[in-house]
Amino acid sequence: MDYKKAGVDIEAGYKSVELMKEYVKGTARREVLGGIGGFSGAFSAEALKGMEKPVLLSGTDGVGTKLKLAFLMDRHDTVGIDCVAMCVNDVACAGGEPLFFLDYIACGRNIPEKIAAIVKGVAQGCSMAGAALVGGETAEHPDLMPEEEYDLAGFSVGVADEKDLITGAGIREGDVLIGMASSGVHSNGFSLVRKVFEMTRESLDTYYEELGATLGDTLLTPTKIYVKALKAVKDAGVTVKGASHITGGGFYENIPRMLPEGIRAEVKKDSYEVPAIFKLLQKKGNIEEKVMYNTYNMGLGMVLAVSPEDVDITIEAIRGAGEIPYVVGHCRRGEKGVDIC
């Protein structure tokens, strides 16, 4: 009897590390010390120099049951982007610059090529966010999970000068809400998605005219990363008063998180085009509209609150960063919360 016969292939682990090194190397920042394979990831504190009061920010999350679609379609190179996005977007909407990222993959069996594909996506997401992938862990769990399945999670650490933190405290009546377009469902609400659509390869390979793609391709589209867009707005001289990453809980849970007491947000449904995947999901699942806005991003992955005089420059900066902005509403006095009207 040996470890391999017990279900853990150490040699496969070594091969996985070798295959992923190329992807990890491409995310390196000048502050990264050492290479992959050490007991910890080393990152110089030089990134904090020049700040009056540097504040470390962190975010952690996973991909959730969206992974079930990756298993069915045997496509594993995009979910890593989702994992990074879920973490770095949280750091960015607090005003932080993501510095580095670590991932955790738990699998039933270590298949090196599959693990490398996952990490390739993680590295791509890190590059999009400007964060270094400084390490991670691949844990083989025989008997704990099926051999062909895995779970993926990670965390990011970022930094901001205390004076640049986005807290929402300065939001006032009359401030304008600007939304940034999402790429689709992102990485939330897939437990409901999997109840509405039949989860078979045939169903996921079905082409829908209104989507302009197959169902599977549409649903596996990775989460948008908004780090560069938020940096562009800051570099344009705009003070972002509040930022909300629209994840699980949709509009009703996430927008109020950026609001101070006594301020209520109003979002106009007709201010932007809701993506076709949400319309199809609502129709096929016979889902109430409020449930949709309480579960999904409905086409807006990030919502900012800015002063009226900063709207035009904010829109221009977001477009310049390659994202699609919309003026979607405003803030008024009232009980903290959000109205979708």
C-alpha cells in the first residue's frame, strides 16, 4: 500500500505545478519576491510607500455551483477568472488596488491538465486586475468528493490610502448612480439557474437566437473585472462616493450596502438594456421580477454613486477603460434601501 493507491497522486501534483508555472509567471509584479513552490508567497511592502495612511483590504470568495456547468461541458479555463473577479471587485469597490491573489483548488482526483487549465484562468483574471498570483493550494480529496469534480476559491489582498477609501459616507441627495454593464449572470444565482434549465450537455449545447450563442457558452461567460475601470475613474480626478459590487442578493441586498442612513437609491429599469439571458431565465422559470432583482445583477455588475457634476467625466473614464456605463438612477432622502422603478 502506498499514498497513490490510497487515492493521492503526488507525482500528478508535481506535474500540475510544472504546467501552471508559465501562467503564474505572467502575473508577476515587481513587488513579488521568489517564485512559485515555496511555503508562502512573498510580496514586498514597497507598494505601500508614498501613502499617508496605507490600509490593507482583503476579499475572499469562490465560484459556487457555476462549476457544475464547467464539469458538464468539460471546460475549465474560464472559472478561474470568475474566482478572481469575485474577490478583486470587492477590494476595488472599497477603493483598493488589488496587489496579490492566492487560489485554493480541492479536487477528487488531481488531473494535471485540468488543474493547469483552471490556474490558467486564475492567472488571466489576475492579469486583468493587475494583481500577482503569488501562490495557492491544490488539495486532492479522494472519497470526499467525486473524482471528476473540484471546488475553487481564493482571496485577494489590496491596499488603499485611508483618504481614498470608498465608504459611502459622503453620499447625498441628488447624487447620481452609474452602472457598469455585466457580462451576464457572472457567478451568482446558479442554484436557481440549474433548476430552470435542464443540466445536460445537450441542453447546454442548445443554440438560442436571442442569446446569439449556446446556453452553455452564455452561462459560462466569466465575470467582469472592474478594477481598471474604477482606477480610470479615480485617475480622472473623480471622487467615487460609493461603489457596490452586484453579486449574490442582487440590487436589493448590495446597493444599500454602500448607502449611509437616511439615503435611498432609485434605479430606473428602463435606463439600460437587460441582457437576454435574464429575460430567458425569467420567462422559462416563471420567476417574479422582484426575485430576479434580488438574485441577479440584471446586467449591472458594478454601481457607483458620484456627484452630478462628475457624471460626464465618470462616463468617459469608464468607456476609456473598455467598459460600458449607464446613468441608472439617483439618490434621495429616505429610509436606507433601494427602489427599482
